[in-house]
Amino acid sequence: MPGISSLHAAMPESAVPGCLPPGLLDRVRHYRLERVRRQLRKSRVPAIVMYDPVNIRYATDTSNMQIWTGRNPTRYILVFADGPVIGFEFHNCEHVWNDVPVDAEIRSAVCWNYFNAGPEAAEKAKQWAREIADLLRQHAPSERRIAVDRLDPVGLHALGEEGISVVDGQARTIKSDDELVVMKAAIDVCEQGIQRMHEALRPGMSEQELWAHLHFENIKLGGEWIETRLLASGSRTNPWMQECGPRLMQKGELIAFDTDLVGPFGYCADISRTWTVGHVRPTDDQRRLYAAAYEQLHTNMALIKPGMTFNKFAERSWAMPDTFFKNRYSCLAHGIGMVDEYPSISYFQDRGYDGMFEAGMTLCIESYIGDESGKEGVKLEQQVLLTDHGCTPLSTFQFETDWL
């Protein structure tokens, strides 16, 4: 990707909502839709049906109750490689397309999930499949194959009865320069939320109260939702993956979090930091854990280069001491865009799938350090852009370097 190594330096300091350069968002929309179409042509698939609300947002920049429609498949789109975009919208929601410059035909969705169709689900799925098949015959008459991002068995069977075979449709790896500016806007909002948490943190407040400060700042500044509630304190930091609760935090214990925040324009900011409650000096044991997490994170960031395979990276990555290995994080790094995305890179011992790093990828480098029988743990995560020269941080919130 030309010029990508200098992109970060050229980004505005605060690409927050209202501050995007004129025309940039429309260029992002055009890039994403055309990238979907290029991938279809490359795969020799005439069209894709998208149900995942994040994929719909990626292709069309339309959004409608994303969390609800993520559980209830009641809106979907059909994108042709060389043909129209057709949006199938939930009841009386055609207006969500009004301010989006996508040339699309809008139809009413055929909803065949049990909530909407009850015992008529199979018959509704047949109606849905007939409409998809008719559109395929109209716009790609020689083709009987289609990509789908996700589909329940009833729908897969209904398409099969129409003589249509289905291939998997998931790919959002490389980011354009304009897309990176929009992602930075989400990160800026997230880091304002982290700063609010940092200033609000005090002994005696609950984990949930602290987490609410991140939500508040995100919504206030045009963000959308947060995928998890990963904030824990004290003994709940080990093992990791405990969501925030009513526990009252005590002075001097560790508090760690993972933002998983979908900010303005639908892009994700996925950042982890660990502090002490009350921002007091850590104990020697807390410093030991933090130093190991910091070393893992920065060693692995320095290692990744375009052209390196995932397996080679995993093999050369920071050697985790045995005392931490059982409680390790689920991956060394993962892709990031509108949400977490391909790739997810496993530890070498876990034998994950292989692939290759490319310039233009946006990644999150992960670390969790906690002794197998320990009392506390440290979670760190940095969001980066992979350039021709290596990883450039996109998230810039400070680490506790005075603990090292």
C-alpha cells in the first residue's frame, strides 16, 4: 500500500466526529463496497448475502439495531460482483438508508427466524430462498453459487432446494488510508473514555461504576456499543475473562480492562491497560507481572513484519515462562476493523492456522500475565498498523513505565 508507512504521522491529532476531512467518509464507503466486489470477482462468486450487522455496515454503512439484529436475523443485503446492491430491511425501516449514498434497491426482509415466523419458519425460509434464487437468475443467469457470511441450517437447506450452492463469505483484512483515519477517530474517543476512567478510579467504587465511564464517553462522542464487559479487579484479574460486577475495589490492588469498544462510524478500538486502584505504587509482585506483560507485548510488536508467516511469528514470539503459560491469553494477536477479525494468531504450542502478514493490516497485540496459582494478573493490548517497516501504534494511551 503506497505511502502507508508515513500515514500515522499525517493523521490529525484528533480525528473525532465532526473533524473528518470533507469527502473522506464517502471514499471509505466506496472503497469498502468495491473491495467486497473485488473479492467476489477474485473468488469467481457472483454475489454475497450478508446477515452479520457488522458486514452490512462494512458494505453499505447502514446500521439498524446492530446488537438486536445480530441475534435476530431480520435484515440482510445482497451484493452482486457486477450488479446491484439490494437491501432487505426490517419492518418500516427503509429510512435508515436515507443519508447513505449507496445506490441500492430496498425491499422488505423475509424473516424466517422463530421469533417472527414461529411454526411457519421452514415455509418462510423457502420464500426467502426463492427470492434470492430469482435475483441470481436475473443478474447472474449462468451462476448457481452464492457466498453467505452466516446462515442457519433451514436457510442452507432452502437454498439447496433451489439448486444454489453456498460458499463462505468473510474477509476484511486490508485497510485503506482513509479507513485508517476513521479508525483513529474511534480510538481517540476510546482513549478519552480511558482517560475518564483513569481520573475517576478511586478505592471503594464498584467495577461496574468504573466501566460506566467508558460507556458514557463513547456514547457522548458518537460511539455505538461495547462488545464485552471485561474489567476486573483484585483476585478477579486472575484468571482473565471475568466481566465487571458490583465488587468494590480496594486501594492498591490491580484493576485491568479490555475496551472492545465500537466507536464513531462503526470502527473498533480494542485496548487493554492495567492500573492500581488509587494509582498507588505497585508491590514488587505486581511490578513483576507488569514487567513480563510489557516485555511480551513490545517484543512481539517489534517482531512482526510484512511477509512473515503467522506460524513463524508464533515460533519466534516472546518465550512465556511456564508459571504463566496455563493462564495465557487465547491468542498472541488478532486482526481488528469494525470488530475483531481475521487473523487470530495462536501460540506456537496451540498449532493455529497459518497465513501471512501484509502491510495495511490493523492488528491488536495481546498479553495476559498471571501465575497459574497467583492472586492477580496483568492485561495489556496495543492496537497497531502494520506498515512496510513494522508495527506503528494506533493506540497511544500511556503504559505504566515507571513500574518497570
